[in-house]
Amino acid sequence: MNEFPFPFFGAGEAKYYMWAEVHVRFEREPSSYQRTAIESSCPGPLQDTIDWSEGRQLVVASGLFLHGALARAYPAKSGDEDYLGDDGWFYAAVSRVERFNSAIESWLGYANDHCPVMMAYRGEDSDSGGTEFSRWHEWSVTQLPRLMPELEPILAESIATRQQTHATHMVRGVMSMARRSRAKTSPAPGSGAPMF
């Protein structure tokens, strides 16, 4: 039995600069009851934007002052202090950020219990130092070939219509993560190894 319930690209200890967002694609369109349960259980800092599209695509996002929301939502461990960065921005204590990351993973599990999740995606914020990817992310990258029959039509439609959707943004982000992961672990191009 697999230890991970569904692919979560970007799983791990993420760092954030000004804001955060998480994309979720469900196996099927959730019922109105399921949507309500999923929305109401979303971590508070991500409830500034809750947007459903295409029936089964969900994006949740914070406002631009994520760290202030984290300081209000999660207690810090003793001795772990909030601080002002060199850029003058307020940053929540590391333990608050860790609690937020844990809350996202718990919420995704809860959402999956209500309606099966096909995949989730959280982009890596390079301005903040990126994400220390977990085994869940690493396993997710290995699942990409299985997901491609579902993802390719999303990209094809966006090319045909010249429209960027939440689903398109998610798929492009996932593909970019997979390419970077592949580049770190694969032999050089031309060596005969398959590339994404």
C-alpha cells in the first residue's frame, strides 16, 4: 500500500515571501456539501482567495501579507521569534511557518477524505529561499507519467484557446518542478535516459 494518498508537488518545508497559494485538482467534481467542507477547513491564512473552476479545480491563496496572517494564526515555539528582514518586511517565526506547512498537508488529507484528490501543487517561492522538498514531493514526481494523460489535454486546450487558467498554471508549475528534479538526478541529455 502506498504511503502517500495522492501526488503533492511542492510538498515539504516551504518558505514564503509575501503570499502563498495551493492548487488542488480533484478526481471528480465535489458536491456542494463537499465543497463547503473543504473550503471551511482550509487553513485560515489561505482563505483570502478560494476559487473553484472547471468543476474540480480549486485554488486557495493568502493575501499579500502572509507572515502577518501566520503570526495571528499559529503560536510560535518558545524562543522562536518573529523578525524584520533586511528588506523591511515582517517575517513570522520559523515554527509558525512549519505549523502552516503542516496545516496545509493536514487540510489536503481532509479534502481527500471528502472527495478524492487527483493531485495538489504548491509552487516554490525562490524569493524566500524555496522549499526543502519531502519524500512526498519526490514520490509525486515519479507519478508524473501516470498523470500525463490527464494533464496533456489541459495544456493543449490552453494553447488552442490562448487562455491561462488555474489548471494551466498548475500543470506548467508541475512540469517545471519535474524538469528541475530530473536535471538534478539524471545523466546529461543525449545519454539515452528518457526526459519529461
